[in-house]
Amino acid sequence: MQQEPFDKLDLSENGYASPSFKKGGGGEGFLPRIGPLENWHPPEIPPNLSQQGFYVGTSGYYFDDWVGLFNPPRLSQKQKQLLDPEQAEAFDRLKFYQRYFRFIEINSSFYTEPSIQTYIDIEERSRDDSLFSVKANKNVSHSRELDAKKGAELMKAHIEAVSPLVETGRFYSFLIQLEDRNQRSQKALDYLCAVSEPAIRKRMDVHIEFRHVSWHSEHVLQTLKDNGIGICNTEIPPVPHAFPLKAYATTDKGYVRYSGKNLEHWYAQEKATTSKERIAQRNARYDYNYSEAEIQERAQGQQQLAKKTSVVAIAYNNHYKIQAVLNAIYNLQVLKMQLGI
């Protein structure tokens, strides 16, 4: 699909800018009402819009605070024995997640070394129509030395690891997520192109998420396009230097991420000294619930992005208290309504 020239895109600072949900259908209909399941009422399963080119989901799927709210509550061994094999699959968090969403953003890869066994296991537990993006390791995206050779070697390890998803057509893209304090420089831009090149050469997509406004330029967008690299549109809290939320496309695949607008706690994690504090402050950072009006507005932006691409992936990163789940569900419902399906 032909893309709009960047000189016609709005490069101003103005980007396009808990709903109530009907419960039922996620698992309570086929799981026995035993023990803690008696009081578990998961959200309603949203429409699947993958045929319309919209893949909506969350950033990550394995969060302990989701258990009992989204995922089924934990059962005793005696209670588990009452489940048949199909019912037991509801307690596989990845399989349960895919009852709701066709897009999954793998976050664990940011913290751990690439392992092909991880993606063999994921592929074996995945639906045929699911798509996965994989976040590049922090040593690629958060490198201070910008050693392109080291970064490219680590990306090659990622490429090898995700091959089970590539071979079955379930791989969407690598995501290189920069910190909002990473400012633009030609050296940094050259580095990003260099570390992306091994994947691009193998026809595997790479999207870069810029969070600092200094990257908001036609030169950067054109460089990405010239090198076959995608841009991940993003929303973070309104710090003065935030890259604005847009509907840009530099390849045929669109990508949008929403991390909420909790400005008060955005940098709280930097003050943590213990593991428990880091988890608590990470949760506080992403403790934001998009309103119905905000999601409706963002759905309009997603449709603008769809006009420039063949497919759009949408990830909610405000995971705390299943807000990402609820917002993603409502986003799909809104898209269906706005598309007139």
C-alpha cells in the first residue's frame, strides 16, 4: 500500500491523541464452578479483527497480579484433578491469553539471553492465527557504547532463537525500545540501522520505538524507510521531552504501543533499591486506565495508520491490575463499531 510522503505528515507536537465491561465468556462457561472459580468472572472475549488487519493485545501476558482477575484463580491439586484436558488448558497463561487476543508482545526477551527452546515452547502453544513481536534484549536497545558489532551479534542470536515463529508465519517484528532519555545523534541512528540489518537482510521486520522528541524528524523517518526499518508509534506520560503519539509508517507493517500517562510515577522505578520495591514501583509506573473517550480517539489514529500499511499491531503496556487487558478488549470493540462490522 502506498504510503503518505513524510513531507505531508504532521510533525507538530500534537499527536492524535476503567471503561465498564460486560463480563463472561473467557473461561467461566467451560470451567466447573469449584472452589475459587465460583467467584471468578473474566471479561467478555472481544471480536477478532485480524481479518481486517488489526492485531490488538498487551505487552506481556504473564503477570501474577492478573491471576483471579483475568487468568483463572489458582486451584488446589485436588481441585485440578476435576478438570478435563481442555479445561486444564485454561491454566496455561499463554493459551488462555489467546482466547482473547491474536497479538502477543514478548517482553521476557528484554531481560534474558535468546533461547530457541523458549520459542519452540511458545510456538507449540500458539494458535495458527496469532502473531508475536519480540522485544530486543536491553543490551541492544540500552547500549551506552553503541558498539554495532556487539549489537548485531546479539540480534543474530535473537534471529536464531525466534526461528520457530518465523517458520510458521507467526513472527511479526523485533521491537527495539529506546529509553525516553536516549537523545538523537547520527552515531545512535547509524547504530540502530546496523543492529537491525541482520534481521532486515533475512526479511524479518524490526520496529524502533523512539521516546525522546529529538528523534521526531523527517530525516529519521526517511532513514528508517530507506533501510526497511519500521517505526513503533508510542505513548508515554507527558514529560516535556516525550516523542508525540503519531500514526507514522516507514514499512508496510504498522505498530503502536500505549504505556499510559502516569506522569507522577514514571521515574519511580529509578529510586527502588530492592527487588520488591522495583516490582511495586514498576507496577505504579504503568498504573493507568485509558478512558472510553481516549480509546475511541486512539482507535481513529489506528485506522489512519491502517491506511498506510497492510496490518497494524497494537500493544497496551499499562499492565497493572489488568488495565491493559481491559483497554485492549474495549479497543477491539470500538474498532469493530467504528469500522461498521
